[in-house]
Amino acid sequence: MSIAVLGPTFPNLAANVRRNVSDIYYIFVGRSLGYLGGSVLGGVLFDCMDPHLLLALSMFGTTVGLYGIPWCKKSLLLTALMSVIGGSMGILDTGGNVLALNTWGAEAGPHMQALHFSFAVGAFVAPLLAKMALGGPESKDLPVVEKTNQSVPRSVPTGLKQHFGADFLWSYVVIGTYLLFVSFFFFILYSKGSSAREKSKASQQKGTLAKYHYTLIALMFVFFFCYVGAEVTYGSYIFTYAKVFAEMQENEAAALNSVFWGAFAACRGVAIFCAACLYPGTMILLSLLGSAASSFCLAFFAEHPLSLWAGTAVYGASMATVFPSGISWVEQYTVVQGKSASLFVVGAALGEMCIPAMVGYLQGRFHHVPVVMYASLVTSLMTVLLFPVMYKLANSPQESNLRETRDREYQKALLSNSGLTEDEEDEEDAAEWNEADFEVIEMNDALRNSVVETSRKIPGNSPAQVTLQPHLEDVSCDPPLVGGGSPGGEDGNVDQEKND
């Protein structure tokens, strides 16, 4: 809500600082730079402080910015407050995603979809709230601003109204109060000593890094760059495309834009339940195939009204689940810490900034080419090509796993050659040991019986006085002494022959 409310109230803010709309474009630059800085800072802070406290402070900072914006009379101060809001939003995006992963772990899929569904709901509610606050004859004279993720104004007024109503203040006050209320709950969680930080450390220790962890994170950066850039570009320029290329009326063009964002929000709501029974990788694959097919139809068959409307709806629905499913998917294969999540958010923010600006520049150079449609097709193909590469890297086994796998395969090969399974091999080993034990026992019994027989034939000796020592001495070639005879005597020779 705090991001989307800027679009409908942008002309009012320009009048409040006594500037033309085209002269305060830098407030968007300030908010974007603050968002990038907040994303990076949030990734660092999340790894070294309590996440509940961090999110509470970020929402409190957003509340301060929202309370101060309507009262700004200087454009520089307005830009500074926009930077504060952007920084707080960057921290919230980074910390919220990581906190969801650490809290629910492998079951974070539906919760992640619900988290990002709330973004779509807020973007839908904020313009309605602003319209209620701006309701009146005065707002009709102000230039209309189409709601997009970037809040890019559609028209630039040539002059400002001398009389300006301040009804739009209430929309900022209501949203700021709501954020302040939610931040109190996070302060309460922090004060109760929640174990979120311990869960974060435990999840990091429990998880293992993928073999190509840093390469995977870099590719996810590019993946989110293309995806979010395509989403924002289409939402920002579909209204202009509908009026210029499709020659629609303004209300029809607005309806087409609403179809895109409506399908986007509805599919995110449905994805909450789908994530409970589908793997994140499956959801990403379905989304990428849908976006590729719909962008292809939009690029080459958009002159047909049915193709334009259906392609827009399918494209919006296909783009809905990619970001939350992507974060849940990569967390299955490697550890996603605060710094990693910040790179995802920074990639998304850069895509939101760069791709729409590039499309706008090219559209200005090539007036008769539907650049927005071709940009959607190119970015869709990029994501379709990137995902299999990331899947291959994510499933690459580590060296220890390779050794274990080779050992198991070698053992199975030996067992298959002998026609035995592992259980049969264990049973055969036990049987062999038992047979060896019985053979030892039988040898000992036979040896004992032979000694007893020999001792009975020797006069003057009892079986108890004869031991196994003579047999051991035979092995060492020493002549035994039996019955006290001398080695050189006849009795000794006879006894030696008997023993032999």
C-alpha cells in the first residue's frame, strides 16, 4: 500500500511542493536508490540482529515517512522521505522472505505465497483508498496517473491548479497508522524473546551449501532481474500500448490493465493452496511455460482483440507465482541467508528500474514497433533458458556425496555379480562365522581326545599332568620332557616317537 499509493497521489504531491509533475521525477530515483540500499543493508543486518526487531524498525521507519510526506513543502525533503520509505521497504522485503524460510523451513511454500499475495492485495487496495480520499470535483482536474509498480505518470500537465485540496493526506495517514499498528506486534514478539534468531542459526547449521552455491545465487539474481523487469514493464506500458497500437478507448485500456493485475493477484491467492500440494519447481515450470506461450501470442498475434485480452490474463497469472516459488525452490538446495536474499531483492529492484527504462527509450526511438511485447517475449525466453541451467547446478552432488555414491554402486555391483543382496550377504557372513566357530570347537575336541589317549599309554602319568605344551614345542622343534626322562635316554626317544 505504501508503494502503490504514490501513483494516484503523485499530482497532488507535485502541487504540494509547487512543482510540475515532470520536475519531481527524481523522487522515484530517490525511492529506488533507498530500496536498493535497504535491501543490501537488510541482508547484512538480518544475519547479526533479531529479525523481529529489524522488521519492526523498518515498518516504523515507513510510518514516519508516510506521516511526513503530505506535509512536505520542499521537493528535496520529499525526496529524502521517499528514500527513507524505499530503504524500509528494501529491509522488509529481504527480512520477510528470510524470516518465512527460517520459521517454516521445508513447509514455507504456502506461507511464502501468502506473503507475496499480501503485496498484490496492498497494491489493489491503495488506489481505492486514495480515490476515496481524493473523491470530489477537485481531483478530476488533476492529471490521471496509472497505477503501476513504478508509478509512472501517464500524462504531464502544463500547469498547476492554484487551488489545491489536501484530502489526499488521509490516505497516507491511514496507511501509516496501519503500518505502525503492525510494527507493534513485531516489537511484542521481540520483547517476548522469540526464538527466531535461534531458528535462523539452526537452519543455517542444518542446511548444506550446494556445490555451486555462489553460481546458483548469481543466476537467481539474473533470473529475478528478468522476471521482475518483465512484470513491471508490462504493467507499466500495457495501457499505452492499448491506446496507441490497439486503438482502444481510455476505459477499455484501463480495463485491460486491470485484467493483468487482477489475474496477477488472483493467481497469487490460488497459489497459496497450490503450494501445499505442488513442489516449487513444478510451479515455476508451469509459470514459465505459461508466460512464454502468452508472450509469444502477444508479440505476434496482439492485433486480434481476443488474443490480446486472453494473452494479458494468462501472462499476468503466469507471472504471479515465480518470485515466491523461486525463493522456496532455491532454499531446497542451498542455504538462503540474509545476504543471499538481499541479492535476490536487489536483482528484482534493478530489473524494475532498468528494463522499463530501456523499453521506454526504445519505444521512443521506434514508434511503430510494439517494444513492450517483444521485451516480454525476450525476458520470458531468458527465464525459460535459465531455469534448466539452475536446476542442473542445484542437483550437482558434492564430492563427499560422489564418493558415497561410488562406494554404494561398487558394493551393489559386487553383490549383483555374486547373485546376492546386501541382506543375503550379511546372512552368509554370519553363517560363515558360525561354521568357523564350530570347526574350531571340533578341532579342540579332537586335540584334547588325542592328548588323553597318549597320556593313558604313558606309565606314571595321569591325563591331568599332560598338557598341550608338547604339541606347541613340536612346532618350535624343541624336544619335550615327559615323565622326567632325559632327552638322550631310550624312554625319551620312545616318548618322542609316540608324540610324533
